[in-house]
Amino acid sequence: MADARRVVVGGVDTHKDVHVAAVIDGQGRILGTLECKTTAKGHGRLLAWMRSFGELVKVGVEGSGSYGAGLTRYLAGAGIEVLEVNRPNRQTRRLRGKSDTVDAEAAARAVLSGEARVTPKSQDGIVESIRALRVAFTSARGARAGVINQIDALIVGAPGELRNALEALSTSERVGRCARFRAGGDPADPVEGTKLALRALARRYEALSTEMVDLGQMLGELTARANPALCGAHGVGPDVAAILLIAAGDNPGRLTSDSAFAALCGVSPVQASSGKTVRHRLNRAGNRQANNALWRIAMVRLTCDPATKEYLARRTAEGKTKREIVRCLKRYIAREVFRHLTAPASVPAGAELRAARKNAGLSLKTVAATLGTWPIRISELERGIIHNTHLARRYQTLLTTQHTT
């Protein structure tokens, strides 16, 4: 009979077909282990078994984003606090050996000691859909790059007349030309055989391009729906927004501070001091895709944002290299992105701006001239094709002024 007053902690080593769980008490004594299937029935059995030892307060799950995703959602739905646990370090494995039971016990002890503190992504909202669609998008993009490399390689080794006809063309022209090749000769002829191969690859390239357009459009719509403020930030496109949303997950509240988010993205400086030497080094850890997304934002702003250009000039005059300045920019941008993720400000909707403009009797040309931009930009903003928080708020202020006057 379990002691109802006893507080217990669980740990789970996850696999594709089975999970292995362990339960320890507040003093770190192992109370039992269990192996169960990775089904809804198995998850229920595991939870009931853990609760049979006392009051279950926390469970550490190894691999909560892959094999343990289903169990993580089940436990969170049952009101159990779930923490992400990294696999045991190599030194521990060398000393104690490797088994599923040992890993499950290590997961429970990591929770009890406070070593495991990260709340896993919930994976139950719109961001999970964005993650799945981006997997398909990046797969199509990678496959298309491989196809065009194969086309280029075939052209380099093609018979002279075919090579001369295609070599000087651009990528789009090559693909269009190759996709229109007709099969009329003997495939045993190297020229005809190469044409058939190029036609198949070119049509595959076109199909992948169409797939990328469709997936990119869906990603743009979903990211704008998930976080309009993030999508409207300067330098943030649909792909960058998707990467940052995926990094934070459907529950961005699990990020305790902008410093934690910066560490997650690998843009926080790491202490490398010793004795009288006090310095920091580059952080090469964290989510590298999110790190690259912040770099892309920084590059866009260095190109066309006056405030960022001014910052570059000032820090350059202080003796900083461009690489150092970009690292500082990424840290500042991480702070801004963190605010957009955890406390996004309201952004005027394009449809609402369009309705207000028509009610005020203003044309696109008049609005664009007043705001110092092109009419097509205002039209794209109203239709949701582009997202620009600064422009949208200026537009809203203009319409409000017109309404009051």
C-alpha cells in the first residue's frame, strides 16, 4: 500500500515501441521500474503505476520531442508537470553501464536534483502544424537543389551539340528547355538518352518548385495567424518566423527570460575567464537554425534599416569588427524576438485597415503618398501579402487622424 503523503518523482526512457519508467522518493530511493507499450493504454498504465507509490509531482522524459512526444502530451493533459531530460553523460555511462532501467532512473534523479529544469514543447497547437509543414518545405527545397545539380552534371558530360545548346542558358531557361524535350529517337543514342534523362529531371524540378510555392504560401498564412507581431518585425519573413516559432514552441511561456531565449538560440556570450583574465567566447551551442534566423534578420537590417546602419558605424568607430557587431546585433534581436513571442503587441489587421480607408474615402495613391511608400505596398499590406508592423501602425494613425478631422 502506497503512502499517500509520500512525494515521488518519475523518470522515463522513451523508445519507439516501449517506454521504461522508474520512480524514486524524495530521498532518492528507487521504488520500482516498469516497461509499458507506447500506446494510449500503455500511457494510462504507466501513469497509474507511478501514482500508486504516492503523490506524483514531476516526471522527467527523455526525448520528449520525438519518441516521448505522445507520453509528454498525455502526462501534461493529466496535470503532471513534465520536464525535458537529456541523456546521461558519457562519464556516468562508463561508470554505471547502459540500460533502459539505468536511463529511466537517471531521468528521475535529474528531476529530483533540479538538473532537469526545461519544460518541453507542448506540440499541440498551430506551431506544431508549422513545424510539420516546414519539414515538407525544406525536404522539397533540398530535393530541388539536388535535381538542379544533377541537371548541371548531365549537361557538363553531354554530347557536344546538346551541351552547346544548354550550357549558356540560365537555370530557369535550362529547366524550361529540358522539360520540353520530346522522345522521338532511339534511347540507345547518347543524345536521345541524355535528353530523356534531362526531361525527367526538369519536370521533377518543376513539380518540386510548385510544391515549394504551395507549402511556402501555407507557411506564410499560418505564421501570420500564429504571431502577426513577429511576422511584422523588420527583416522577418515567413521562413524566419517559422524557425523562431518552432524554436519557442506552442508554449513560449516556458521561456523564462530573454537571456534563456538567447541561450536557446546560441547568441548568449559564454564565460571563458580564468585568474586575472576576464573574457567571453562565442556560444556554439543552442538551436542553430534559430541562430541562423537571427543572423538573417541582422543582415537585412544592416542593408536597409537606418538605425542599424547608424549602430554599425558607431561600433565600428569604437574599434569593433563587423563580426563582433553582428554578434551584438543578434543578441539585441533575440531580446526583441523574445518580446514578440511571449507578449506580442496587437497589430492592425490588413482587412480592417482597408475597410477604414474606404470609409474615409481615401485612395491607395493618397495613402501611399502620405506615408512615403508605393501604392502596391499598401495594397499588399491590406491583403495580408506582406507584414510590416511599423507601416501598419503608421497607416492606422493616419486613418485615425482622418476620422477625427
